[in-house]
Amino acid sequence: INANLLHDKIFGSLRTETSPMNYVGRILGWSSQNSTPPASPNTPKLSNSQPRASGDDNQMTYESLEVESVGKDTCVVKEDQEKEDAKKSLWYLIKGFIGVDITQTCSLPIWLFEDMSYLQRLCEMTEFSTFFDTANETVNQYERMMYVALFCIAAFHGTERYDKPFNPVIGETFEHINPDTGVRFLAEQVSHKPALSVCSLENDKFQLRQTGVLNVRFMGNSLDVDSTSCKCYVTLKKTNETFTWRTPRATVHNAIVGKVWVDHHGNMPLKNQATGDKCDIKWKKCGWFGANRYEVEGDVVDAQGNVKISIFGKWNGSLSAKWHFDGLYPKGTTTTMWTKDPTSIPPYNQTPYAKELNKMTPDYEKLLPPTDSRLRPDRRYLEKRDSQKASVSKLQVEEKQRSQENLRKTKNETWVPRWFYPLPDQYFEGTTWVSNEEYWKEREEKARLIQEDPSSEAAIKLLVREDYVGQACDFRSYPQEF
């Protein structure tokens, strides 16, 4: 079978559908007026007594549940099965892509996504930047290592959400400023293939950098997420110590059939490059009957291998620490160091902090470059629960990126990132990416010009950014209604 023809057959129509069963019905030949599979003789007839929810086809509400009595003291709650049935049918369509990164090779339907870009997902770790603030003020070197390790683990709490973020297009950026902690975050998509995302995070107490590529392979009913190429560095400014680590692997289970859940597993080697102290954080792989699910543990050891502090718990629950020396707590003391906020906001079960990353006032929007993830039309339409327009916009963004990529190849040109540049890596193999510090300078200049005269030629030049005109990352250039 010609792979290109198969891709066009499946995903050419699939990517524009907003309702899961609509695209499955179209491909499998079901009635376009009733996009449900033909009834099986063994399929029980469902009651239609409950009214369907109004609005978006993908929205699950109380009205879309049905309760039927099946016995004296038993009742069954039947959810709307549209997405689940579509996932099962999707398996028959994409099972030939096993072992392939379908997130990069295929245009996926809009109902798989949440209203965030992957760059915004990276920014969610800023919620726990206070661990670095505390580490910077901590006298004991082993307790500094402990606080850095707590950040490394807690930063993964948002990965429990399984709705897919939008893939950033080349040149896409995202900024975030937290006035409570003084933290400034900047991320940029510096490459399309491989999809390389880089970011920096800093305040007056620390500076963090992250460079890496996510490799996602479709393995049947699961996704293998290899993020071990993601390299992280944080420098505490008071002690001038640099800590380095790599992120663990992950498996997304039941991607097609069943309840989706994420399992992080493998080792995260954390090292203080100044003192030689280490903390090998072990992410336990889930075993039979859920054994070790979500569990993580690690020992802070000195350069000679002596255990100083033990860390253990669940990355989506709480983390505790036990002291093996007299420090912040007496030797032998065990105490809880972090507990996850259980609050989540529907429909994507985002944390309150993550939800705030989408907020944008008219005045704030003026300060943003046209490449900021908040301005993506597909993301904004999905945020407003308009799946039809989100799907159309997503297709426009993807096709524009492909056409621009082909044009650069024809001209033998390469994309030059605007805000980060590569350097030989001091701690790992290959290269790392460093901020050129120009983004925040330009932002301050833009704010000054807008305040003085927003119609001035200099202000308009910074707002329009002619070097982005015609590129896929120029999100203000797309047709949109906001």
C-alpha cells in the first residue's frame, strides 16, 4: 500500500472533522445524516429519554448521561460514547503507523487537542519556581539539592492531562511574567524537523534553561514518549552552582481503547556540577495490578556516595523527605515537602495556574509579538469551544508551515531563530541553546513607544514585525474573529 495515498485517504478528511464520529462515518461509509455505526443485532437499544447537550459536539455534560436499571439494586451510567467509539475506529485506520511519530507525520483531528500550545505546557513548570528561590537562600548544599529535585518532580504534575497540546510552528514563541515571584519565562520553537523547543526562566535568584526534542512513537494502544534528549540546567545566583538533569521517558496507555493514563518511568540523573552531589531520581514503572503507579524516589548523596536525604512519593500526589543528618530537621525526621493542588478546571482538567496562561487583555495583547501562542487562531477558537473554526484554522496553520518549509528548501535557506542561539554544551553532548537577551529589551521598548504614541512609525514597526510577515508563526495574519 502506498503510504502517501494511505495518509491522504485517512487524514485528508480526518483533520477537518470536528466530531469524532463524523469523520469515522465518512470514511467507513455510514450515513452522513446519522454519523453512527450500523446497529449490531447484539447491541442493546439505548434510551433516548435524556435530551442531548446543546453546543459543542465534544462537550460532555450531565445531560449526555443516561441511567438504565438493569437489576433490583443495580443501575448503569451510560456516557456518550462518541469519542470512545471514534478512538476504536481510529485504531483500524492508523494501525499501519505503529512505530511512527504520528504527531509529526499526520494531521490529527481537533477533538484530540486542548486549548494550549506545547510551549505553554513547558511554562507550567513556572508554578514551582519557588523551590529554586528557597534553594538559593538555603545554606546547606544537600538541602539545596533536595529543593531542586522537588522542582524536577513536581513540574511533571501537569502531564497527567492527556489532551494533546498544539505542536508549535517554527518561530512560535510564548512569554509569561509572574509578578508574585518576579519570574520571566520565554520559549521559542527554533526548529520544525526535528521539533526543537527551547526556553529560559529566571528571576533575581536563579536562571533555568531547557533544550530538547520530544520523540513520540505510536505503539498500538499506547504512545512511547522519549524525552531523554531534553536537557535542563538551573544556576542559583547566590552560590553560582549549576544543576543539570535529563527528563525521563513516559508511556501514554490506552491511547485508543480504554481510560487514558500516563506512566513516567526511568531515571532522572540530577547533578550539582560545582560540588559533585547527585540525586538519581527513579521514576517507577507501573507493574501488575497498578503496583508502583505514579511512584518516584531518589536519594541525595554527596560526592562520596553517602546518603544525606531520601525523597519519595507520587509525582501526581505528594512528596516527602527523610533526613539522614542533622539539618533543617533532626536526623531521622520525615516530613511532607509538597502536595499537589487537586483543583482542576474543565473541560481539559487544567490547573488554575495553567488556565491563567491563556489570559490576555487588549492592552497586554498589544505588547505581544505576532508569534505568541496566545494569538494562535486554532487555539483561540478551541478555547471558545468553536471546534469547527478551530479545525479550519489548524489546517491553515499547518499548510502554511509546510509551504514555507518547502519554499526554504527550494531556495536552500534555513530558518534563523530570533531569540535563542546555539552553543557547544558544557555538560552534555551536542549543543545547547541560550537566550540572546534581546526579547525583553524589545518588549520594554515596545511598551515605551505604545505609551508615548502607538501610531508612531517605530511603534508600528515593532507591532507588525515585517520579518515575520508571510510566515506560519505570524498569527495576526490569519483570518479570525476576536
